Amino acid sequence: MGSFWPDQLIHFIDFEGSTASGILEYGVVSLRAGEIVAASGRTCRPTGRVRPEDIAIHGIEPATLSDCAPFADNFNHFAGLRSTGPLAAHFAQAENTLIKSVWPYTRAAPDFSRETPAASDAATDWGPWIDTGRLYPQARPADTPVKLAALIAAEGLQETLDDHAAIHCPPDRRRYHAALYDALAGALLLARLAAMPGWGDKSLRWLLEHSTLDPARREFLRQDELF
């Protein structure tokens, strides 16, 4: 791993769906050194009822998904992502809950909360996650918005986001609450964070520590500093 967290390959993830319907769409954007290096996603066949109120938000009609493979078919892809870098999301609890509802554990993968991960430190959790929804309130003034669209606007990133979406997203999914579009937004926020004074020169463990509000979890992540 690099000395600072921007040197590490990081995979920013967004899901649309629920534990009731299953994951209906995913987007994954990989970045390193503040640059997007890969972006992909697809729609997925539901495993349960898709509520009308959810359709009103994400705009995915169940009838259009009948020929799609279920999300569960992508275990090797997501396990491969987790083996090469930590996962990130904007308010990651939702993504963690959804992915664990399909696969409670991944294959043994590096524990990126360690400064120098060893084979004996292999983990089967999907986390710990990098969480821009938790990081930005620590990096910006207290009145900074935290909802994704408002934060993108506050950071002056909307035009950049739309430029990337024009390259990577289907025309009808270049909008918020579309998985790949939201993943691109989150990746741009993470890249912006890497350029902020006092943020890009920290370790990956430090970033993971600051991505959780749980005092016990923070203390656990700090233990690596002591040994």
C-alpha cells in the first residue's frame, strides 16, 4: 500500500433497491490518486416486491428487469473488488446492509485498516468502509449540506459529474438516485477530499477511522497505531 490513502485503489459503490426488493441496480467507480480508473454498473432482476414509492425515487420499473441477471450472480466481481481495495459509499450503512443481505461475508481479503496488512490479518467483512457522508462534516463547516446532490453543488462539482456521466452512464440514468451516477458523484467527492489540505496526506487507516462515528469502532481502528 502507498504511504497515503489517495495512493490506494478504492472502489466507490452505490446500490438502488431495498432488502425487500433486492438490489435493482449497482454502480462501481474505482479511483486511485484522485483519478477515476474504472466505472461500471448494471440493472438486476428483483428478488421481491418493488414498492411504488421506491420506483418514484429511483425510476426503475420492475417490468424492465425481467431479463436481467440477479445481483447474486456478481459475487466474484464484488469479492474481487474487496480484495484489491477498500469499499466506499456515501453514508455506507445502507450499502453495507444491502450487500450483506445477499452475501453476509466476502472471501478472505486484506484488512485495509492495518497499516501493513499481512496474510494473517485477512478479513471476510465487506468493511470497514470509507464513508464520505461521515467525512465531509469533519472536513467542511457545520452548515455544509450532506445530501449527495446538495454536497456536489456546494463543492462546485456538478458540471464535472455530468461530464463523467456522459461517458459512463446510459442517457436515461444520468441523474441522482441512479446507481452509477451516484457512485461517480461519491468518487468525485472522495477525490476532492484528497486535495484538501490536511486530508490527502493521511494514512488509509486514518481515513477509515474517521469514517465511523462509533467510538468503539474508532478505538479498534486506532489500536494498529500502538503496535
